[in-house]
Amino acid sequence: MDLVTVWFALVVLCWVLFFVLEGFDFGVGALAPLLGRDDHERSAAVRTIGPFWDGNEVWLVAAVGVTFAAFPDWYAALMSGLFLPFVLVLLLLAGRGVALEFRGKHSGAAWRRRCDAWLAATSLGVVALFGALLTVLARGLALGADGEVAAADGLGAGFARTLAPLASWEALAGAVVAVGAALLLGATFLGLRTTGPLRVRARRTAVVVAGVGAGALAVVALVTALVGTGPAVLETGAAAVLAVVALLVARRREAAAFAGTAVVVAAGVVAALTAGIADGVVLASTLDPGYSLTLASASATDSALRLISWAGVLVLPGVVAYQAFSYWVLRQRVASERVST
């Protein structure tokens, strides 16, 4: 296996870790105001992600950094073609961080409710945008012969062309699927990490979301098979796993349910990022397949890949070990019931 393939696999792994780990963060942030009936319960929900959310965002930095270092042409095409969506993602992430950090800086319940509402809004916004962006990555961009994203096919000009790829039914479907996946990750995580009434409501929510998701994916798989637009293996497999997740949650097997949900999310991210990899394509061109970016054309030089390989060997294991240690140390459940004094 050559270094180009190794680094592409690492790019995919970093994105998978980000979407799985930050996925439950986003889901908890969105669900906290809904499942928490009072300030105590909402605070309990937020405390489940308090020690982890900023560490989980490291994988976004790693994914972007590795893409920039190992595949500079891929990075350039994505950042130029989707400039405004990525700026919006960064702004929403910053706003989400403010909500989490400033929530406990004031003793008033009204202040915390506003922070919780802002946390939910920014979490849902980030998830929806990332879901749409993953769909765009799988579909491709209007890459020209020079590797630039062209203002063609109704994409408009200037900054408007960077938002136009999101104005499609595929992007909207990706946003909806991503929101549902984050809610299920958040609900199963809350069921795994809390006690009391919050755990009960989280389990009920997880069963509903998993059941609806399984039914929707089963319908999509059936339509795909009948229309003959392509294989429906991924949709069928995801529907089966979500049905099992619903059953596991109903039987209070939260750890297995969370793991199953994480597998579905990881499989979706891998499918989006490797949609054209069978042909060696990392970013397809919607103008002409000949303009698509391939692994070979988008990668850095061999010497650059060897250099960043040494950096990766030194840095990445430490990040993984630190995160694993923090999750192990802070593995105890958070109580959402009130303790009488």
C-alpha cells in the first residue's frame, strides 16, 4: 500500500471520528432543551458532553489539516468551491462554543435557557450544513479543466456559486439525514450516560428516531430497487441496523445501541467520501468526468507525504491515547434526578 492510499484512508478516518464523536455532541446539544424539563435536567444533559466536546473538535482540525497537507489540490477545490458554507460552519461552531462556555457564567435560569436554545440552534445548523456538504462531496462540483470550480450550470458568480451547490434536493436530503443521525447519536449517548428521568426520555426518543429512520431507509431501498437506479445495499443494511438499535434501546442495552448508531454514521461518512474511489476519483466534476480530481493528481509529492508521515506517527497516537483515557476516567453516569436533602 503506497503513502497516497494510506493518507487518504487517514483523511477518511479523521472525518469519521469527527462525525461520530462530535455527532453525539451535536445531538445532545439539540436534545437538551427538549428532553430536560427544568434547568437541573438540562444542565445534566449538557454535563454529559462538557468534558469531551472541545476534544472531539480536534478531529475536525485533524481532518482539515491532513487534507491540506496530503491532498492540497483537493483541499483547494473544496475551500474555493464551498467557501461560504464552510465559513458558516465555522461561525456556528464558534457560537456553539460560546453557548457551552458561557452557560455557567451566570446564575440566572433565564440566561441558561437562552444559552441552551442557542446551543440547540447552532448544533442543528452545523449538522444540517455538514450533511448537505457530504452529499455535495459524493455528487461532485463543477470542476473545470484547470481544477477551479466554474460558475456554470446555473451556479452563478462570485460568492453565490459557493452556496449554489447546496440548493438541490440531494443536499436537502443529506441535511435531513444528518440531523436524524445526530439526534439518534445524542439520544443513545444520553441514555448511556445519564440516570433518572432524562435517561428514560432519551431512550424513548432513541426508539422513535431509530424506528422512523429504519422505516424511511427501507422505503428508499425499496424504491431504489424498483426504479433500478442502483444497488440499495447500504440503505438496506442501515435500515436493518437501525431496527436493531431500536430493539436494543427498548431492552436498555444503551452501549450496544450507541455502538450500532455509530457504525451507521461511520458507514455513511465513508460512503460519501469514497463515492468515486473505485475509479480513483476523490472529487468528481459535474461538467466533465475528465476534469475530476483523482488520488494521484490531488496528492502532495512523495517527499511531502514521507515528511508528514513522521509527524503523523508522532502526533496521532498521542491524541487517540489522550481521548481514550479521558473517556475512561469520565465514564460514570450523570444523575438527572433530584437528590432530596
